[in-house]
Amino acid sequence: MILIAFGTRPEIIKLFPVINALNKQGMEFRTVFTGQQIDLYDDVKDLVYEPDFTFADSFLGEQKHNTLGESFIKICKAAENLFRKNTFDIVVVQGDTTTACAVAQVAFYNGIKVAHVEAGLRTYDMANPYPEEFNRVLISKLASIHFAPTKQALINLNHENISDAYLVGNTIVDAVNFYKARMSYGGVSSKKVLVTLHRRENHIHLQKLFDQLQLLASDNPDLEIILPIHPNPNIQKHRERLSVANIRIINPVGYPAMLKLIRDSYFIITDSGGIQEEGTCFNKKVIVVREKTERPETIDIGLGFIVGQDILKAIDWAKIPPASIAESPYGDGHAAEKIVEYLKGYGK
Ligand code: UDP
């Protein structure tokens, strides 16, 4: 039996194509929601069916934000309990979250094989992104099968002498294509700049970053800056700094609405990993508010500019319309089908 594990918004977005592909093949599987991002679950829960198992109870009823260690311990405990009571042949985890790391580790301890979707991303800097670089390196050490999203990710895995690694593409392209096919006509109707900032490494820089957004908005009254703000209290506490009329702070939006915001944007300012890929799917320029990225492909094809914490230095660059790209470095939109082909040997 295959178990698909997810606990955060990006995992649900990147795993729903795999779940759809498993269903299409009539394969048996179960799903588990760990509850790690219970506060964002309602926005994306419709992408997947009701999970067979949930650990969400352990994340409910608390006012405070869980630390990394608290989340890790809760997920490990619940996963141990799940694996004690149920038999799985393989557990599928995605990416680099606490959920992926904890579930993979407990599966390994229980002698269950682990399949890693989006394997091989590296910055080779444990502090950037933190703790995700550590999480994915650890998963690579214990997984039995590794689904690399890009040529570079496969090279990284090969350099680490990791066998059973396959280049399949990134399931984000499958996810985007699924909704692109269902989108009504749209386009760049105004100068909307989409901004998302949530990364842990940026929490201490948020005052400075928000001040730059204020300046950008007041110097460019033709721009409309749209910020779907993350519920994390470390981010929410700075929202009052954004007071210029052409900055619109909105609550997090569901995935189809998010893709429309990306499609209709003039350019994007973000520290998110997934949005660097989605921006590329829509041929948008992305100002990457990070020191390093594990998605060099967006930079290499001229759609990304890494700015550290100096957003303003890339605005002139972002305003120049991008050349169109011949093929996406993130895959052909059939990653999930390829993953399921490899998983077939494990489903019982
Ligand atoms: N996203 C969304 N609604 C929002 C903000 C983001 O659906 O209001 C999506 C976004 O399109 C991307 C994913 O959530 O697919 C990114 O999640 P996040 O930034 O939390 O994590 P990361 O990509 O850095 O792992």
C-alpha cells in the first residue's frame, strides 16, 4: 500500500497531480494530512480528497505558533502511531518541509520505503533556506527512490552517489497546467505587482522589506502592489507598515485564484520557492528576495533576479518585458504520470 503524506500548502499543491494520476491508474493508496499548516488548509483542501488519516488534532486549539521542534515532535509521534497500526509498502513525501522530513524519518525507522518527490534541490548552504536545505538532504539520505524535478537536481543527486534517482520534471508544471486549462481568458490588465514574503530567514528583515515596498508604491503610483499576507504572526505584526493607497494586503487565496494573480501580474516579488517555478510557467519576471535559491533554473533563463534584501535594485530590470522561453526547465507537465509509473512496483 502506498501512503501519500502532506501537511503544508505547497505539498498539497505539488502532490495533487500525483494523487490524480494514481486514481487515473486505478491504484490503491492512502493519504495523510499532518496538520502542519492547519491555518492554510482550508485554502487548498479542495485540491485533494478528504485525507484517510489526519494528525491535525495535535495542531488544533493552540494560539501560539509551533516551533520547528514542536511541529517535528508532534508529527513524529503521530506518524509512529500510524505506522504501528497500519501497513504501508512505501511512503511518498514531497519537498523539504518538517512534515516531509519527520514522516520520512519515522517511515525509515519502521522499515518502510520512502519515495521523495522533488528530490535533489540544493543550495549547499544549511542556513539558506533554513531549515529546508537540511530537511531535503536528510530525506535524500534515507529515501529509496528519488524523483528529480530538473536536470540540475539529478546532477546534484548523482554527485552524492544516490542511486534510484529519476528525472521526471516538477509536478508544479502539472498543477499549473491543470488550472491553466480551466482558466477563463485573462491577461495583464494593469500594472499589478504580486508580492509574497514569508520565509523564516526574512522575518528579521521584514521592516526593511516593507519599507521598500512603501517606497516602490509611492514612487510608482501606476503600480498596484498586491500582497496575500501569510498568517504567521511574525509577518502579520508588520502589516501596519504598509499604508500607501496602491498597496493592497489580502488574505491568502486559494490556488486557482493565486494562479490568476500570477498570470495577471506585471512582475513578481517573492521569497517563495514554488512561486519562482510558477512565475516561470507564466513567463513572468521574479525578483527573488533571498540570499540563495535552490531553483537556479529561473535565474539561468533570465526570469529571476536574486536580490538578497534589496528589492529596489531589480525594479528597472523587472519592468523590461521578458523574452519568451522555448521550453520550461521545470518539465513538460507529465511529472506525476512518470512518478506513478515508477511507483507501480510498490503498490499492492
Ligand atoms: N499560494 C497560494 N495562495 C497564496 C499564496 C501562495 O495558493 O495566497 C501558493 C503558491 O502559488 C505556491 C505555494 O502556495 O504554489 C507556495 O507556498 P509557500 O510560499 O508557502 O511555500 P514555498 O513555495 O516557499 O515552499
